[in-house]
Amino acid sequence: MGTCSENRKSVPELFGSAVFNDDVMMERLPKDVYKSLRKTIDEGKDLDLTVANAVASAMKDWAVELGATHFTHWFQPLNGITAEKHDSFISPTSDGRVIMQFSGKELIKGEPDASSFPSGGLRATFEARGYTAWDPTSYAFVKGDSLYIPTAFCSYSGEVLDKKTPLLRSMEALSAQAVRILRLFGDGKTQQVVTTVGPEQEYFLIDKELYQQRPDLMFTGRTLFGASAPKGQELEDHYYGAIKPRVAEFMRDLDRELWKLGVLAKTKHNEVAPAQHELAPIFTTTNIACDHNQLTMEVMKNVADRHGLVCLLHEKPFEGVNGSGKHNNWSLSTDGGKNLLDPGKRPWENWPFLLILAAVVKGVDEYQDLLRISVASAGNDHRLGANEAPPAIISMFLGDELTAVLEAIEAGRPYACGKEKKLETGVRVLPDFSMDNTDRNRTSPFAFTGNKFEFRSLGSALSIACPNIMLNTIAAEELSQFASELETMDGPLPQCAEALVRRTIKEHKRIIFNGDGYSEAWIKEAERRGLLNLPTTVDALPRYLDQKNVALFTRHKIYTEAEMEARYETIMEEYVKTLRIESLTMLRMVRQDVIPAVSGYVTELAQGVAARRSVIASLPCTAESSLIASLSGLLDQAFAQAGDLEALLGAPQACSRNILTAGVHFRDQVIPAMEALRASVDQMERSASGACWPYPGYAELMFRI
Ligand code: ADP
Ligand code: MG
């Protein structure tokens, strides 16, 4: 949508038109102010207040021209979404009028009340006051009637309460260690190594009117009941299928909205499940990719709403078809733009590359638990290991060529490189082309895909901050160990590097698995290799606070131990709260809608039988009688199961102050009770009349659009 003039804009004109980006800064800021600001952005130099005042004033003028009346510090608290509080620019004058004002102070620092954001117990030791601090490395933008200023968020006593601060810290930690490695190989120029991320985002679109008839979708984002439709994804006709006009219109609008905000929306297509789609942006610096992914999720919801649609970002909206994930494509590049995960033409002698690769292999092996934890949530538990997403077991896919290179190094023999493969199409009019030297593996949680790693275990609703904090910190740790060792080793550098890579591969090759991650055989094999299999959030999360993990994060100054405890509490609490809300929603639906509807239907059947038998007493009425019997049985069963579920929610363990006790109770008791109740209700849906059923079913939700 947007205004008419916006609709006429060409894409290059539209792109970034709502962003206070480098071009705008250069145009609008006095030269010396611009220079100081660039220094702050590029080198982290402190910003003095006069510069901040000049930037704020220029930002305000620019934003007002775009229709903004307010500004907001925009931050990312621990609940995984974004937070904003809007202040208008108005400032009263002595003669009773107002002018629009925005100061450097207001730009740099905000003071939102922190008391209602999750703090995982840190709240006991801190005051309600919290601070937001401008992150100049992510551009401000205008959305609606506000100027949005990306900020970090911390408590009065200095504890970090958000996802951006540790992400920025992890990027700096990794940069420092990667630069050390580059220095060893004679690179004196690179000042910074940045991590880059391109997150592929899956989502469902359904009709808003149907959505509003389902309390489960409204309260929990997923269907808690629902018999399968006659058709699901088995014909594989939705994946990459032609996009329906209504969806295409939504996608068109979405792209334009995102482009305006400077988001590099690139790829769109239908996904595997009916009504499922994907959007992928072009990769960018991790910090910005993270901000942009949060924006993308939000804009998806808003644009869907304008089209009479609802965008579902839940990891498992529908049982029986695929859920939604997010692929975190991750790489490292120098400030000069060189991708350090690019193997080049001769990977076997590209030592910086091989060292980074070996560091990642070692890191993924040593911190399998952290990677698993970084994607843990009640929603994502439905996907991992369910043969639609990678298993809960973390392993790595390297592909044929790199595996062969590493095997040769391990064996101490030269690598015999394979010939470039050509694909001959066998059709004269089609050109032959050279093939990639690695095939794709869709079942691996962590796959090397040519010049980046693709971490595939993320759930669709997840903020990408946490997985990237883990990845960056783990890589920083391993590279720091490598750098320290290489700095003190005697002998020519390539030989030292080779010895180090050889030893690393020998010790950590168990994490490399190029086969089918969905197979039963892999679960056994992984167990034999001693890899962790942590199927649920409750299995994984307690390991967060293991000594080695606390040591990792404190050593690199990403978190204090107290901040880690807080994060553990927050995630486990969210797990428990999510399941409680889902359970309560089920109880409400069963008691208020399902039982009355089915009971009414059974009564109707019974009255029909009685009426007919009053005419012909010997009528068998087999269909009605058996339906009355089976539905009555299911009604009683569902009624009892609802009672059981309610009792479990009231059990002392469910409300335990020990969050792990509560988590275990929900995993072992509540979830099975929810599943039992669902089975009865779905069985009723299959037998009751469509007219009596209180909700739109799977067929309508997924196919009527
Ligand atoms: P596929 O679905 O085959 O995995 P896509 O093209 O949908 O591939 O997504 C690949 C993603 O990887 C894109 O977001 C792309 O920008 C990103 N990507 C490519 N190169 C890099 C890199 N060097 N660092 C981070 N992400 C990258
Ligand atoms: Mg992908």
C-alpha cells in the first residue's frame, strides 16, 4: 500500500527512503559533525554532546519532513520481541505555542521503566529504573509517526537486560580474535572482522476472519486442536508453487515496506506446507541483520493485517504439516570485504580459512549444548527431531570436498583435488554448467554451504540474537586458543597451522556428519559418538549454567554469571508460561465451545431418533445410534481429561519457585495431558457435523486464502 507517490517510486528511490542512513547524514550534517559521527560508528569513538545535539536536530528535521511527530528508543528486551515508548517532539514556548525539539541527550539516553520487562530475577537486586543507550551502528528510521532509534537496554545497576548488548559484545570479541589470526598471516591492514548474517524467515498466512474465530490462534499463535484436512503437503505441490494472487499482493507490499526501511528483502517463495511461505534478505552485519529480522517479523504482521490476512510466526501452527523455522546463514568478513569462510580455489592451502573452519568444528563440538540452548523454546520443541527440521542433536555437515581436504590433513597426505564437475544437460539448446563441489544437505543442523555456515535449528519466531551471540563467542574462544598456540609455536607458520588443524580434526571429527540427520540410524550413531541429544527445552536449558559455559561467557565479557542465571530463568519461565497459557486456552475452548456444541449435536441426533421411532418404532437408526454412543463417550472422556489437565496446572510443582521443577512438571505431566485432550477433541471433530463445529477447521485455515 503506502501513499500513491510511494507506489510510483522506483525501487532504488524507495530503498532506504525512511532510513537516516549514510547518504542522509552526509547531506544533512555539517562536515565536522558527520566526521565525528562516522568515527563513532566505525571505530566506537565517544560522541560528545555538541555533536549529539547536531545529529539529533538533523534527525528530527528529517523525520518531521517524513511525517514523524514522535521519537522512540527501540530496544530488544529478553522476551524476544521489540519494545518502544513514544515521546512527541513537542516543546512549549513561552507564548503558549509548541515547537518541535529533539536534543542530543534524548538521542543518546532514555530511561524507560524497566520493572515490567523480564529480568529473570535480576529485578530483586535492581531498581525499576532502566536505561536505553543509542546504538549508532544501526541506523535510525521512520515508521508510522515515529522516529525509531535502535538502542541497547540495561538496568540501573548496570546489568544487561536486552539482546543487543551481548550481541555487540560478542561481535567485538570475535573480531579481536580473528584479527589476531590474520596478523599471524601477515595481514597488517584489517582492523575489524565482522560477522555477517542472512536469516531466511518462514511464515504462514491465513485469513483474518477465520483466525478471529479461533481462540487458540489468538492466544497462542498455534492451533491447539484440529483434525487434519484430507490434503496436507504430501503432493509436494506447494513448495515453490505458483503464488496465489492474494499472497502475491501481500508479498509485493511487504517487499516495498521493507525496502523503505532499508531491509534487503531479496527472495520470496512458497514453502512446503500449504499456506506457508518464506522471505530471505541479502545478508548484512549481524547487528543490523538482527534489527532487520525483528522489523521484518513485525512488518509482516502489519502488512498481513492490511490485506485481511494474519501472519503466523509460530514454529508449529498446524499439526501434521511442517512448522516454520529460520535459517541463520553466518559468516565472517574483514572490514575490507573479504569473506573469511570463502575456501577459495585451493582450500587445502588456504590456512586462515582452514583454521577458522577447524575453530568452528571444535567450537560446535565443545559447545553443542549452547547451540541447542540458543534455539530452545516451547514452540521449537515441536519441530526439532520431528523429521521436518534438523534433529535436536547438533552436528555439522561439511560436504564432500572439505571433508576430503580435512581427511587428507588428518592423514598427513597431500590432497588430491577432484576435477571441476560439469553438468551435462544432454540438450543441445541448454548450456552445460559447472557444478558446486558440495551438494546440499537439508537435514543437518549446521551445514557449510559454500562460503558460510547455515545454522538451521532456529524457530521462526526466535530473535536471531541469541544463536549469534553463541556462535560469535564460541568462535572467539576457539580462535583465541588457536592464536595463542600459534603465536608461541616454533617453525614455519603453515606447518604449525597444519599440525593444529590435524590435531583439532582428530579430536573433534565426531561432530562432522554428512549423512541423513532425520534417520533413526543417526540417533544411534550420534549416541555412540557421545554427542548430546537434548530433545526438549527442559533437557537442554540447565546446561547453560555449566561451569564451562559460564567460564566462556565471563572470559569474553559477554555476560556476568548473574546475567546468565537471569537468562536461564527467563527462558525457562517463558517455557512454563507458554504451556500454561496453552493449557488454559484448551480448557476454555473445550468447556465453553466444544462440549456445548457436541452435546447439542448429540441431543439433536437423539431427538431425531426419538421422532422417527415415534412414526416407525422398529427403525434401526444405526448411524445416529452409533454416533450418539461414540460422541457421548468422547464427551465424557474430554470432560475428564480437561479436569485432569486443570488439576495438573494447580499442582504444587506447576507453581514451584524452582523454575526447573516447574519445567519438568510441564514437560512430563502437562504436555501429555494436553495431547490426550487434543486427541479426544480431534476425534470428535472428525465425527461431529461440520455445522455444529465451533471453529473453522484445518481445511479452511490452510486452503481458503
Ligand atoms: P537457500 O534457501 O538455498 O539456503 P537462500 O538464497 O534462500 O538460500 O538464502 C541464503 C541466505 O544466505 C541469504 O540470506 C544470503 O544473503 C545469505 N548469505 C549469502 N552469503 C552470506 C555470507 N557471506 N554471510 C552471511 N549470509 C550469507
Ligand atoms: Mg537455506
